[in-house]
Amino acid sequence: MNNDINNTVTGGVFLSTVIQGRDITVVLPPQIFPAMTGLPPTTPTFTGRDSDLAALLDTLAPVENRVPATVRTAAVGGMGGVGKTELALQAARIALARGWFPGGILFTDMRGYDSDDAVRREPGQALEGLLRAVGVPGEHIPADVQDRSRLLRSVLATYAAQGRRVLVVVDNVAAGAQALPLLPSDGACAAIVTSRHVLADLDARLLNLDTLPAAPATDLLDKALRLRDPADSRVGDQPGAAERLADLCAGLPLALQIVAAQLAANPAKPLAAMTAALDDAASRLEGMTFADRAVRAVFDSSYHQLGDAEARLFRLLSLNPGPDISTAAAASLTGLAEGDAGRGLEALAQAHLIEPGVTYGRWRVHDLLRLHSARHGDAQAEPDRRGQALSRLLEYYLTTTAAANAHIDPRVTDPARLGFPDQARAMDWLDTEYPNLTAATVAAAAADHPAIARDLPQAMWHFLRRRRHLNDWVALSGTAVAASRTLADRDAEATALNGLGSALQTMRRYEEAITAHTDAVELYREVGNRHGEGKALINLGAALEQNRLSDRAATVLAGAVETFQRAGDLLHQAMALQNLGIVQRTIRRFVEAAANHTEAVRIYRELGDRHGEAMALDSLGSDFRSLDRPDEAITAHLEAARLYREVGEPHGEAIALNNLGTALAACRKVDEAIAAYQDAARLHHETDDHNSEAMTLDNLGGALGKARRFTEAVAAHERAVQLYRETGDRHGESSAMHNLGIALRQAGRFDQAIAVHHDTIRICRELGDRFYEAAALHGLGMALHEVRGFDEAAVACQDAAQLFGVLGDDHNKTLALGDLRRAREAQDTAATRWWRRRRPVDREEPS
């Protein structure tokens, strides 16, 4: 008899005594079942996280022959309420469904940001819960944290060795140290950790979660309402209000869920009423509360984790009026050294109370967190010396703007001494800070800092003009005028009015510009500022010329030249000569215009002002064209374009290239002209000068017509007409329509040409534009001739010749009379042919 007994136990993980035998009586303790799938529920409203979810799943996915050192932990960071836990749960459920973790999932909420110390979980507490979840009896759980950690990792490794990988989800930790003892170390099991801090101290893949863009935010709102009531169609029925709600919630999922709950509780409430309730920034956070959920409470739990210095920095950041802030500006705001400010900002970013900006050294605050910062800031205004902090920030923006602007102000001889080593870095600073500078001007006016509101637009003058921020230029100049009046500073008011006039002139609002410059001249005279008066006269002359008041413009500008000559002010003398020369060319005094522009070029070169030299050279090139000196014209325009390019002035370069194209076309260098026009049109488009773009496209169409590329010519003229209409320039529109009619006739599209010329004549009569009315009549006559409408063609050409005669334009009168003669000859020929066709044939009668 064989009494040997052999028992083998397989297919399990055993964490306590195993007894084997033939006849055994054992009293077992209560049975323990592992709890490995106890995940909290996910929400069906989850949306807008496709790329984040893919990145997280990529970290969790099993890979064959994965080396143990491969990162198997993902640390999901983001501000409170952004949806970190939801993302982790969604990824965990997908991974489980795909069979990646047959051993199950362990979940623990560390409550790291709870204000109650008794509620926050220490690693030892969490480890005890996880060990019990995997089936370790309580009496076998060691007391020491390190021992518990080793035991959990051993159990997880055993599961993994049997092909039963486990996923550990550690939610809501305040620091990496709170999560580290709970993480597996076998290289097969994986973990997700969520935190409002950046857990860079963990060996984990860092995934920082941002707020939702507009479309997914609106979609979340819709899903949340339809979850409560599938028939709730308020988002679809009121899309504008829904988008506004999503914007007021700033894409924060928690805020959107709370607002959706409020709406679901009141099904009759329109979305517009909800937006009205949240429109007031001061009370918006208080309005984002429902039951036990509140955005403010979530933010407070993060804020209360900060040290005193970081908390003060966070409170002061809401004073910055713009969309982001640099470390240097934050240092001025807080009165700290830049290094200390930088360390504080990094700490706030790691806590996800602020975010890194687009470039290194810049920071932004989420809209709702900005409101939270302001709320605490107002409560601590006295100890934080909030008023002084704002003053420091505004002064920083003013002084640094002046230092940067000096590099594009020809009056400053040594701009580098003010702070920026070269123009490139100065312009880069101005471009980057521009949104802050405009916001700072408005904030200064509202916060009783009128001197800043007066001076900051003036400090930005050259930058605003060069970058063509035209609408802002007008608005900021208006703010400066109002601030100067508040301060009863008449001289500054004149300066602001002069700047306003320049902005209005650039926007082609010439009558308003004339008014502003005239007021500036009068104010300068009142305070005895002859130099300022001269500058205002230069600008007034330019505005008069643009408004077709050339004789008045010439008088005003001659006076400005004389004023600056007496004062020995070469720079402004050159400016006055430049504008005077333009007026003289308009009234066909070409020799004087060329002489004044030549002198302006000489002065600008003497002063080393390359921007001014480019302007004067371009004008001189136009004078040479008028004097029939084409080679010199081409040389001048080429040199002007090169100088504009070197000083980083694309708008000026576009103007010079357009003029170059005209000079080349006059020399029959049509292909080169087309290339110049195309480059000019591209630059005008890039600088958003659509009126000048239209003018260049109109010129391009003419050159394409000369090259017999008629289809392209029509397209260029049609785009020019469209742009002129968009900018409201009816004079430009009538000119481009006339040229479009010519191109259509050249393309053989005669009926369309006739219709366009009729429309052009109507517009010109409404405008009182006699020249283009005459030109359109002439074009109409030629188009009618092509369709054998000789009688109407003759009438149109005769009317055109008469109008040209009234205008004293003998050249075009002669051309119109020539076409009139041809129309009449055609009339006679057609009549003769018709008579011959109609006259009966003489036949002999049969005998």
C-alpha cells in the first residue's frame, strides 16, 4: 500500500499559511476576497480629451519585451477642477476593458488638498487599504510604512509574474512623496497619479491637463443637460448663449458641470439668464456653486497650501491687466529681486495656480483663478500694499516701453544706453508685451493713474505706426487726450491730439485727422510750443493733401519748413520737406518736388535715419517718374525698398515695391513690374493694409493686361474692387472698376465690361469724381464699339471728350475724340452696308 501523499497548489497568490495533508481539521478565519475592481464611476459627459487620453493610454499599454526601466507611471497634473481624476478613471476603464490589467485595478484617493489634516491620507494609511484590497490579512500588515510599501510591491510583482498585471491609481496627491510608497516597482504593473502640482520628482511621464477649448466645453454643457433630461435642447436652441456660458466658465470642466447642474435644476431657465447671472466678474465664483460642489472651495484648497511669499505673489498677479506677465514685470509688481520672483512663479506653476506662457519666462493666470486671486488680493490689500504694487508695475511698463521705442525713434542718438542692446530685441519686447501695454493704458486711466495713461501711448507712438496697430492707435491716443485733460496739461493734450490725428490719417479718416491736427496746432500756439506747432503743421499738411486740399497743404507745409529751418531742427525740417514735395508733385510742380525730396534724402543720411531716408527716396523715385527719368526712378525705388527691408518695415517696403512696379511698367519691363507688384501685394496683405493691397492689385491687373494675361488681370482687378468695398473706399472702388472694365474688354467679355462701366459712371457721379466719370465713359464707348453698338459708343466717347475738356486734360480728350471719330466712321460704314443689303436689285423685265 502506497501511503505517500503529494499535493500541489497552483493558480493563486497566497499571502498567509498554506497547510497540506490527508486528514486535517482547521478552523479558518473569516474568508477574505481581494477587492481589485472598485473604481469610482466615470461620467458619460466626458469630452474633448482625445489626445490626453491617447497619451495616457500609451503609457499604460503593454509592450512585448518591455525593459524594467521603462516608465510605467503617468503623473497627470492640472489646476483644480480641470478633470484629472476623470481622465485617470476613463483611461483605467478602457485599459481594463482591453485586458491590459487582468489582475485588476487598485484605487485610492489621497485627499491631498483637503483643509482638514484629519481627512488627508498619509502613505501608511493608503498602503494599509491597498494591502487589504489585495487580500493581505490585517494581522499580516506590518506597522512601518517602508515595510508596507515593500509588501505591496512584492504582492504586485507576484501578480505580474503570473501574467496578472495590476494598475494602481493614486488620486489627488499634494506631493510626489505622498504617492511614491504606493507605486509598483516591478516594471510590469503600472500606475496613474493625479495632482494639482507638477510631480517632476517622480520617475513618471508628466501629462499636464489644460482647460477645454470652446467647442468641447459647449459639448460638455450639452451632454450634462441631456444626461439629466434627454429632451433638454437649450444648448442647441441657444448656441450664442451656450458659447458665452462656456467662455464664462473659462473651459473649466468643474465649472461647466456646476452650471449644468444649476440649469438642470431649473429647466425653464434660459441660458441667457444664466450668462447674465455670471457676467459680473466680482460675483462669478460665488455663482459657481451647487450642493456641495464649488469652484471657489476647490481653488481655496490649493491656495491654502501656499507659503506666505507665494500666496502674496499669487494675490498680486491679478493686478496685471494683460493676458500674461513676464518674470521681470512680476519682479517690479512685487518689489522682489527677479530671481526671487522667478522662483515664486515657478512654485505657483508647479501648483497649477498659474501656467507657463508661450515662451520661457512668461506666465499666465486662468480667468477663474485670476478672479480668485483678486478676491484674496482685495481682502489683503493693506498688508500687500496693493496700490503701490500697481504703481510699480505701470511704471515698469512705461519706462521699458520708452527704452524699447528709442530704437525706432530717429531723435534718440544712443538708444542702447536705455537698456535694450539692439533694435531686434527692442522690437521683440514690444511685440511680446503689446497686449499688456494696451491693457495697462486702459487700466491706468481707470485706476486713477492719469500720468501713465497720458504718457504710455506717446511712448508707443513709433511702434504703433510701424506695426500698423491702427484701431488701437486711435483708441490709445483718445485715452491719452482724456488723461491730459484730466491733468489740465495743455501741452500734453496737444501732443496726444497730434498722435490721434496721425492715427486717423493712417486709417484714411482724413477729415477727422484734419480736425485733430488743427486742434493740436492751436493748443501748441496757446502754450508757446513752436517746435510742437511745427510737428503738428507737418501732419496737418499731410492730412490736407490726402483729403485733396493740395493748395492749403502746400501753404501749411511751407510754413512748417520755415519754422524748423529757423529752429535748426534738421529732422523735422526733413519731414516737412518730404510732405511738401509730395504735395508739389500732386499739383504738378515736379522740379520743386524733386529738389525738396533730394534735400530730405541728404538730411536723413546726415542724421543716420534710414527709415526717413527710405521714405524720401521712394518719394524722389515718384518725382523722377513724373520728370520722365525712368532709370533714376527705378534706382530710387529699389534703394528705398532695400532700406525699408533692413530696418524691418514691411509696410514701407510694400509701398516702395508698388512704386517700383509702376516705374518698371513705364519702361515696358512688364514681367519685372508684375513681380514687384506681387511682392508688394503680399506684404500689404501680411500687414493688414487692405486699402493699399487693393491699390497694388489694381496696378498688378494693369501690368498683367499689358502682358496679355487677361484672365489673371480680371481676377486682380476683381479682388481690388472687393477690397476697396470692404474698406469703404468708394473713390478707390470706382478707379478699380474702371480698370476692371478695361480688362474685361481685353478678355473679350464685352457685355460684362459694358455693365461694369455703367456701374462705374453711376458711382463717379455720386462721388462727383469727374475724371473717372470721363474715363469710364471712354471705356464704355470702346466696349460698345466691340459689340457694334456704334451709335451708343459715339455718344459715350463724345461725353467723355467733353468732360476731359472741362477738366483741362487735353491728352485724354484727344484719345476720346479719336475713338469718337472711329465710332462715327463705323456708323457710316455700317449704314452703307445696311443700305446696300436693303436696296432692291435692278432686273430687266422679261420681253
